[in-house]
Amino acid sequence: MTTPRPVPSLSTSRAAKLPTVADTTLANGLRVLAVRRPGVPLVELRLRIPFAGKGDAHVARAQLLGDTLLSGTEHRDASQIAVDLQSYGGQLSANVDADRLGISGSVLASGFAGMLDLLGELLTSASYPKDEVVAERDRLVQELAIYRSQAGVVAREALLTRMYGDHPYGRELPEAEAVEDLTASQLRSLHGKRVAPAGSVLTVVGDLPPAKLAAQVEKALASWTVDGKTVETGRLPRVDAQPLLLVDRPGSVQSTVRMARDVPSRTSDDYASLSLANMVFGGYFSSRWSANLREDKGYTYGTHSSFEHPPAGSRLVLSTDVATPVTAPALLETWYELARVATVPVGQDELDQARRYAIGSLQVGAASQGGLASLLSMLAGSGLGVEYLRDFPRQLEAVTVESAQEAAAKYLTPKGLTTVVVGDAAEIGSEVEALFEVERA
């Protein structure tokens, strides 16, 4: 029998070399971030366009606009757009959220100029053909019904509405009724008013000199001009303590648990310490919450505790799905782990392991062209620059057991959470009500 060799200790993490970012603002107000990343003959682009608005009508129109943006221009129909993208060796997609319209793509470096010409057409003359809009509208109505049959969607909608009410962050999906009567002319009108370069950020990463990337962008998008005022998402409402919301789902074999609370943004002095405290609690596979509910008790296949950073305010979201009979015990164990990390200092080994994982994940995320483009675009949306890739690991290295405990005591206490459980109320209601104050829906 051979003696196993000892596992070598982990070396000290090395500071990542920052890419050089050419930061240019064009005459039309578009900000361009260009980075050279050699090695793969590809170019990645990420365009963020401010697109905030209030009310279900805006949510519906914005969603359908994103779904049909690539359906045609004054010079190309949907089929021609698909053919041209293929000839460039590229792909392009659009999506929306409460804050922005996003356009993402990748293309062979040799096809980048063609991709930019197409992007310019889409931004200035997207046509939203009636037949395409009607077909996509009908598909979206059907998809919404499917989405809302899923417990996870029901739980998240209930959670965000409970936290934010009528604020735009309180609704991620439109109501089907608001989609059913939308017209192509409404989308064209919304596009003409709101798809504007002012306040928008285009991030480009590829195997081309940054100056050349920026020059190609300026040539292709200089004619993109829209008179209009940038609309920003309003301030978040105060989130007061509320009873646990139990949403009845008769016959469900599992309960869907979602919890959330507001937390500091990435620019806060507390954020690095809170990040590691959350990592120890539930932020990765080796966390305490996962070890308790998954490994020890067998209540769930997985737990997730992660940050979301929309511009108007950051939040921490906890999610898990547990078998119906163990819903109340799983909630109790979750509160126990939160209370433990908030009141008892974490071990130095736990903290160091979480630190290595956090720094390594950031570095891995920025290692590819696509990952770097997405990360820089996301940071720009938060008012941060490429320096974050250097500064945040340094902040993580400076986190101590004491500072992690202090952050956990402020932000990871059970009483600060808004909680929603979607499950069979007849099976779980009495046990949950024995432990918590409950409101039923």
C-alpha cells in the first residue's frame, strides 16, 4: 500500500496585471472602453444603455423591445441579419432589466467592422416589423405563463415586490395583460426616445490595438444621436421588517425559500469584510450553510447566498429548495447559521479559505475576453473602473477575523431579512407558524 503524498500548501495569491483600458467619450456622448487582449482572434462587445422606467407598461414594452431589437432594420430583415452575423463569425443578443438595455456580442476580429456597421443600423434604424413583433409578443405571453408556473419565479417575484413595492426593482417580469396589446409602433416610439448614446457605455475587448478599436467604433456609431434625457432608477424605498410570507402551492413536494436584504455597495468600506463573512456563511460550496443543510441534514441539493448590485442599491439574496416535510427545520437551521456567523468570530482558517476562493474567482472571471468584457461593463455600470481588479483583492487581503465579524453582525443577522416561502401551506403552515410570525398569501 502506497503512502499518499502530502498536499502542498497554497501559495500566496499574486496580484493580477491590470489591462490597459482606453477610455474615450465620443461627440454623441457614448463612452467607449477599449482593451487589447491578444491570444484569440476575437472581439467581445458589451453595450449598456440606460433604460429605467416605471410601471408595468414600461416593463412590458422594454421586454418586448429587447426581444425584437434584432428583427430588422431599414436595410436588413431578420434573415439577412442572421446571415450577415454568420458571415462575420459573430453573434449578437439583447436583453433588458430595470436599469438598462444590454447588447452583447462576439465576433472574429476580421468581422468586427461589419459587426459595428450592423450594430449602428440596429441603434439608429431598428424597424420592429409588425409580423415579427406580433409573433414575438405571442411567444412572450406564453413564456410568461410558463415562467409563473415555476416556484422559483413565484418566490422571487413575491420577494422583490415585498421589498420594493411599486419601485422598478419590485417587478422583473411584465404582466401578460400588459404585453398582449403592444404594437410595433409603440416599440419604435420607445426606441426613438430611449435608445440613446448619452450615458451609454460600450466595452470592447479583443486582439486589436485599443486605438484601432475605438476608431472603428467612432466611425460606425458617430451617427447615433438622440435628443433625450437619461432616466435613472429612483431611490430605493426603505425596507421595514415584515413577517415571513408563506405563498401557498398546494401539492408541492418541496418548499422554495428566498430571503434578501439591502447591503452596502461595492464601494463601501464594509463590502470586502461582508463578502468574506457571507462566503463563510453561504457564499460557496464549502460554506457553513451548505455543510449544514446539504451535507449534514440532507435537506437540500444546494444553497446559494450571493450579492446582486443593481445601480440603485445592492442586495444579498439567499435561496434554497427543501423537501416539504423539513421546511420548518431548514428555516430554523438557516437562522441558526446566520446567528452563529453574526455573533461568533469565524475561524482564521475559514476566513483564509474564503479569501483565496474570492480572489481566485475574480481572477478567473477576468481571464477570458468575454469574462473581462462583461466584468468591465458591469463595473462601469456601478461607477467603477479596471482598478477594481487590483484594489478589491487588496481589500480582501486586509480583512481580519474582527472586521468580518463586525460586518456579519451588521448585515447577516436573521432579523434583517425579508423572507418568502412557496410551498404547500396545509403541510408546512403550522410548523412554520410555530417558529416565526407568518403572513399567508
